[in-house]
Amino acid sequence: MRRLFLAVLLLLGACASTPGVAPSGDSLDAIAADYVHLTLEIGEREPGYVDAYYGPPEWAGAAKAAPRDVPALMQAAAALTDRLNAVSVRGADPMIVQRKAYLLAHVSAASARLRFIQGERLPFADEAFALFGVRPELKPLSDYDATLGRIDAMLPGDGALVDRVAAFKSAFIIPKDRLDTVMTAAIAECRRRTAGHIALPANERFTLAFVTDKPWSGYNYFQGDAASKIEINTDFPIYTERAIDLGCHEGYPGHHVYNALLERTFVQERGWVEMSVYPLFSPMSFVAEGSANYGIDLAFPGDEGARFEQEVLAPLAGITNADFEKKAQLQALTRQLGRAEYTIADDFLAGRVNREETIARLAKYTLTTPDKAAQRLRFIETYRSYIINYGLGRDTVQAWVEAQGGDHWRGMETLLSSQILPVDLG
């Protein structure tokens, strides 16, 4: 009997000291599989929660056939957290340590989203932290008035500043009958510039489609097997610089590349199934959107974007005699207004400001027409604090990548092929 007791103690000690394994024998691999099941079932309770999935199809079928109710899913998330905390990573490879942290952060975000589905609402900054792991600063709108003043001086004349901006930018609208040609050329250039620095999967590919009646301007639907479907919303005019933005953001080195590299690095090479699913309301989105926006600047540094617009895209769009230099200056100033939207969204979602006034605020501080501002409000209503992932995400990713030193493309590739969390970005 004593010999059997000692054998059990030795076995338990071995399990406790094995990185990635709990004393019970539970493992990160087993927890990761249950995390995927949890995420897929949450997706059945909230359409759109699962942004991409390319794991075993029978798992998706099981989630669709018999999803647990929200209280049961909340219990399952709590159980996953307990199981993760029981797993030892002492002395483990840093990738194993990061894997545990990644799963803990994403299960925590899933728990927060389940509370949201049940009707709980948090203040804007608290919600952002619960879902994405970052707490945005909400500045008073008056902080952005000086930038509006500089834009006003740049575009003198009669009428509201929003109208003057719209009139100036009208010279850069891509005609709808040339949109496919211009977008295809822009994406091809984004890909060429990215492929010169990042080794893309040999079979990577995408399809391009134009759609209407969406709250967003562009969307990447990753299909797995290194394939994406990129959709561009044509409800509102698309400008030449936006063709570059969308080509980089949705494609190269943005969402398409990010998902393809994660698939290759983790799902195919390591068999880490947690990366086969992308929950939209999770820390993953802060990295995804931030890197996709920073990717625009990385692929087209300095005045290279404006030059490509003028020399390549403008002729394809039939645009002549447009002031691209002045437009680039306007874009730089407009970018400084980006975080005003967080304050506007906070006030609206908290019920402090009504819809009409919110549209007016968005029009003023994003320098868009009221109908475009109304579309943006539709996005805010749908995705709420998700909006922090674009501007704040871009600035955070940029700071991290450029702090790595050397070739910024190498830092970007490292980020896109990792389980780095927003907290790791500083």
C-alpha cells in the first residue's frame, strides 16, 4: 500500500512540474479545444461574434445544433479560467507561457461579452478594457478644436467647414464604373510591397466584392486555407487614398496577412486549435485592427502613398488636376481628430447626448457629411467600444514595432505571427 501511495505522489509531482499540464492531467491543448467550442457556441447566441473559423467543421456543426444557453456558457467560461489557473507554466518555453496568458485573456473577454449578451452595460472605457484589454483616454472635445481651426485655415471660404472639406475631396472620388479597376490596382501594390518583406503562404489568395447597406466601409472574411473574401461597401463615395487604405487594411499587410500567418504559424505548424477561431470582441481585435491600420503607413511611408495615388490611381480613375499635396496635408490633420470619436461614442452610449446631436458632433469632428456621420453612428451602435481598436490600436502597434529597432517589417511580421496581447504592447 505504501509503495502504491508513493507511486501516486510521484505521478502527481511529475504532472505538476510538466509545463502546460495541471496536476489533474488537464492540459493547455484540452483547454484550447474547449475554448473553441465555447467561442463557437457564443457565436450562436450572438451573430457576428465569430469573425472567422477554420477548425474542424464538425465542431461548428455541434455548436449550431445544440448551443448551451448563456448562463451555462458563463459557467463554462468560469470553469475554463479555473482550469487555466491550475496549469503550471513554471520553467516553460516562453511561447507556452504566452499561450496560457493568451487563453486567459480571451476567456476573460468571452465572459465579459456573455454578460453583455445578458444585458449588462459598462461605461465605454470599462467595456473597452473588459473586451480588448485597453482602457482609452476620453478627452474633452474642445481638445480637438485647434486642429479644426488649422483645417479651417487650410480651406478658407464660405459655408460650414464640413461642406468645404466635402467640396475639396470631391475631386478625388473614384467613379463607380472604375472602382474595380482602381481597387484591384491598389491591392496589387499593397501586396507587392508586403511580399517584398514578409514570406506569404504560397497558396494565399482573396476574392473582391462590392456590397451596399453595411455599417462599415470594408470587411475581410477569412475563409481558412490562406484565403479571404474582401468586401468593399459602396454606399458612399470612395476616394483615391481610401483605395490604398482598404487595400492595406483588409488585405496586405492587414487582416488577410494576419490571419494567414496565424493559421500557418499556430494551426498548421503547432496544432494550437485556439487560433482557428477569431472572436470579434476580444484582445485579438486590438492587435488585428491596429496592425492593419499601421500597415498602411508601413507599406506607404512618407509621401509614397500620395505619389502612388497621383501617378497610378488617379489616371485609372480618370482624375486630373487634383491637388494631392494639399489632400495629404488634410489627411494628416484629420488623423489628429480620430480619438474625438471615443468621447462622442461614450456620451451617446451612456445616453447623455441624443442621436441628432451625436450625428452633428460626428460630422463636425470627423469632417464628414451628416449622412456619412449617420452611417458611422450605425457602426458605433453595432460595435460600441470596438472603435478604439483602429486609432489607438494603430498608435500602440506602431510604437511597439518601431521600438523593436532595425527593420520595421521584421517587427511587424513578428507581431502578425504571434499571440502577443495588447498588454504586451505597452
